Amino acid sequence: MYIAITRQHLGDNYHGSASDFVKYLEKENEGKALEEQELFFNQTEIDIDAQRVIAEIDANTTKLSKLDPKFYSIMVSPSQAELKHIGNDPEKLKQYTRELMKTYAASFYRGKEVTVNEVLYFAKLERERTYTEKDKKVKENQAYASKILELQHQIRAIKEGREQGDMAKLQEKINALEVEAPHKQNGKRIVQGMAKEGHQSHIHIIVSRKDVTNSHSLSPGSKFRTSETTLNGEKVKQGFDRDKFYRASEKTFDRQFGYRRNFVETYHARNLLDKNPKQFFTALLGLPTSEKQAAKQLLFKAGIKVPSIPTNKVQLAYKAMMQLKKGIGKAMESGSIGI
């Protein structure tokens, strides 16, 4: 499960409307009849149109300065294993989103418990994901893409009379490069912007910076992470606990759908990988045999080989751990592994 929280970003200030982001979320509806379109939903309603989303988010900004983001976006991107487990069922994914937003609200500390009824949000299901420049397969195809583009430029120059040459031979070279490219999907070279095959359903959430009463700020931003303050002589927490939110979101999915999560799929593993690769590797190798084999299979599918390391060769072990971290990091960035 990959969950990312991102603030509204419009350059040096946040005066802009939510309309651009909502328009972006409408991209899969383009060209579809109304009955075929995927509309927004929230905690209690379905089939909410885009104009209402824009109007309510834009109106809920009292006392926010031009330097304050007016909304945040949350992307909820289950792995293919998680989607397969729920049968890629859009209704189950929407049910999960509503449970996830309960954990979102509960991750705020504001002197009292915050509930989901205080959060103004709208969510939207998308069914496709596309390859980006960060994907390993796109990167490894890039050298071939560059050569093909150069040859295509030569063919265009010959057609326009700016150069001389044999266009047929140049096209043969292009065809050969297309065959040689290491990563293909349905017989075509994988490029940036190509839709990924398999289950790719995910959720985008737009959540107001202000609560539903438009009077209190609920910011999950990095500047508002949990800290302690003194109130009426007592120490109390304030802010937003991202770690709590990510961990609880993962556990909510597992509990709701009976999913058995492998170690390498957990938020805990991701934290270990970032902060203590040695401990991550030790935990990985210390798993029960069946879990360890399942973990290695997940990593192998993401293009990562787990090395066997003699424990007495410290330098070799460290080098292997760093290679493992680099490989898993790239896989997580490209969405190849559901951590």
C-alpha cells in the first residue's frame, strides 16, 4: 500500500482554486457518457459532481493566508497483490477509503478527539496508472528511445530535403531497436505515459485544510507533525501524526479484508529501509522460512535480487545491503512493490 499526502502547490502562494486539481482528476472521464463516468464521493454521499467539489473546497478557506495551502491531496495506491485480494472491486476500495479517512481524522491532535465528520473531503476512483520517468522499465528503455528518436529525426530531415540518406535502412534500424529494447508490454516498447497493464485501481482524495465548520485548521503538513505543548498546566499532543496514519491505514485494510501482509509490504519495513538498512536486512533474513520465501518472491517480481551474504564479511555485507536498499527504493518509487 502506497499512501502519499501532498499539499496544494501553486508556486510562491496558494491563492488558486481547486479547479486545476479537480480537472486533473477528471481526465479518465473525458469522452465518456455521463452514465459511464466515475464521480466523486465522500463519507456519506456518492455521485458528487466536480463543480460541487470545487465550490465547497474553495469556499472553505476562512482566515487562511496566501502562504497557506487551501487543501491537501491524498493518493491511496494499493499494490496489485492487494487489489487482487479484493477482486479489484471498486466498491470495496471506496469502503476502505471511508475507513481510511476515519484513521486520518483520528491522527490529528487538537486538544480533543477529531472525527471524520469534522473533515471536509471528496474522493475519486481511478482505474488506470501510467508509466513515469521514474519507472525502472522506462529508465532501462531510455537508451533505445534516444537512438530511435535520433533516427526518426534523420528520416524527417530526408523527407524534408534537408539531408540525404536511405530511409528504408534507417527504418530497419528503428525496427531492430524496438525489438532489442528490454521492456515491452503487449509487444510494444514501454515508454513514459503508457498505461500499465493489470489491476491499477487507486483513489485520489482532496481534503480541505479547514474543518467542515470552516473555523479550525486540520493540516497534515510536515510543519504540523505531532509535538507536545502545555495546556492548562498539562502536557498535551498537537498536530498530525503521519506515522500513526500510515500504520493504521495499513492495519485497517488488513483487518477489513483479511489480508495477510508480508514483511516487505509493511510501512515498518519501509521505515527500517530508510533509517537502518542493516536492521531491515537482518529482519528480512530472520523471517520464518515461508515468509522469507514469499518476501523474496515479492522482491524478485519487482526486479530485486536478495543477496546471500557471509555474516563474517562485514564490508561485503554492507555493500550488499546498500545495493538492496537502492533496488528496493527504485521499485517503491515506480510502484513496482506495494510497500
